[in-house]
Amino acid sequence: MSNRFFRAAAALGILSFLCIGAGQAAIAQSESPLPPPAASGPTRYDDKLLRLAEVLGSLQYLRNLCGESGETVWREMMEKLLGVEAPDDEARHQRLTAGYNRGYRTFASVYTSCSDAAAEAEARYRREGETLTAEIVARYGN
């Protein structure tokens, strides 16, 4: 198998670990990595990746709002995901980036300060990111 397969599985495995927070058990990662993305056009799991990008953008905004300002962990995860899933596909890169930005802007338009609702939204989105990651690996892994 190519290094690209392993990089995709590793990036998603790291994401699943980060989604559930430090000190908690990570999701068991599938032994089979994701199939290679198409050179152009969508893959079978692009809709889930697009939603994951939106979740990452939302988490980036909410984490900085309710956590430590200047934290970039979710942005870095998005960059890793783009590096694995769209290194040579500009259209796909743009779609995923637009999803990330949409998630970020959605919460930026609703929350201007940390509140109980914002903190709960962050927790819900971390759980959704965890679920999406597990589904992508389980369903589309070889």
C-alpha cells in the first residue's frame, strides 16, 4: 500500500484522538486505511469529509472563544487533512477549505463570547467529529 493510504489513516486517527480530548481513550482505528482519493472529482466519502471540514472550522472558532486564545490545533488538523486528501486537486482543496470556513463563520456570527451554549456546542461538535472520523475509516477503509 502507498504512503498516501497510511498518511490518510494516520491523519484521521490523530483527528479522532483529538476529538475526544486528552486523557480519554481514542477510537480504535481501523487497520485498513482509506482508499486513495480520485485525482479529480469527488470520492465516495467526500460528503463526510466536507462535513468534517465544517466541524473542524466550527471547533477552531469555538475552542479559541471558550478555550485558549491562539490555539491552532483544529486548523492544523484541517491542513493535514488537505495535505492527504487534496494535495494535487485544487477543486477538492477549495471545496474542503470552503467547508472549513463555513463552519468557522457560522459560529463567529452567533457567538461573540464564551457561554454555556458555546461550550456545549464545542462538546457536541467534538463528538460529531469523532463519529465522522470513525465512520469514514470503518466504512471506506479497505
